[in-house]
Amino acid sequence: MNAKEKVISMLDMLSDEQLEGLCMFIGSVLEIPNEETLAAMAETEDMIKNPQNYKSYNNVDTMFREILNEV
């Protein structure tokens, strides 16, 4: 029995509720990130490659003071 046949055999044993849950899971795994997520991922990669171009903090209190003063 090949992998596809094994999966079909397993699916036949699931209830409708279990199949719905499996569909939701598979859908979330296959979901393509939206533009905002792709941009955030690209920015993160750039931050890792070029840390000198980004502000960093050694103290969380200092970070929050600075962030709150920008608002």
C-alpha cells in the first residue's frame, strides 16, 4: 500500500467532526502569508543580516521610556 492509499484508509476511519478538524489544520498549514506578514518576515531577515541598521536595547525600561516618548 502506498502513502496515498494509507492516508485514504485512515480518512475513512475518521468521524465527520474529526475530518472537519483535519481540514482546518491542513488549511492552516497550507495558508500563504499575506503581504504584511511577508514584509515583516523580510524585515526580520534584514535585521538579522544588518543589525547595525536597527536600534537595539540592553534595558527594557530604557526601551519603554523611549517608545512612550515617541507617541
